[in-house]
Amino acid sequence: MLLEAASASDRAVLSPEEEQASMYNAEGEFVNPFCRLSYAPKQPIIAASITNHKAYFAQAVLIRGPGNVPETLRAVPPEIVTYLQSIHNTA
């Protein structure tokens, strides 16, 4: 049955060397999408350094977001902007 399954596939059977070589691009980077995340570097945990989550969120919406994309603040209703500004000013 295994021989029949291999012959029914339209994918060419690669030698072990060809299979290994196909997992890397021209720059030598590993390109297997199923394993890419397991080799990714661990991200630093920032949640431990956040003491006031509401103020952190307000800062993200009012300062960091518009700093990257100025139009983002226009999508937020004015009453929410006022509320977030009050949180950000008290922090």
C-alpha cells in the first residue's frame, strides 16, 4: 500500500539529500513552515513589568498607535478618547 500511495502522488520522491536541501532557501534560512516557530527566539515577557494595565492600554491607544499610524485615533469614538486620556493623565 505504501508503494501505491507514493506512486499516486504528483510530488516527486526526493533523495534524503534533496529533501534536506529543499528545507533551506538561497540565504541558508530554514523554510519549513511547520518547524519555523519552534526555532524562533523567545520573546521577552513584558506583562510582568506592567503595573497598571489600563494606563498601559491608554498609552498604546493614544501614543504608540498614532505614532506609527496617525489615522488610528480617528477611528476611536471621542468619548472613549476622553476616557483613555483621563486614565493616562492620572497614571
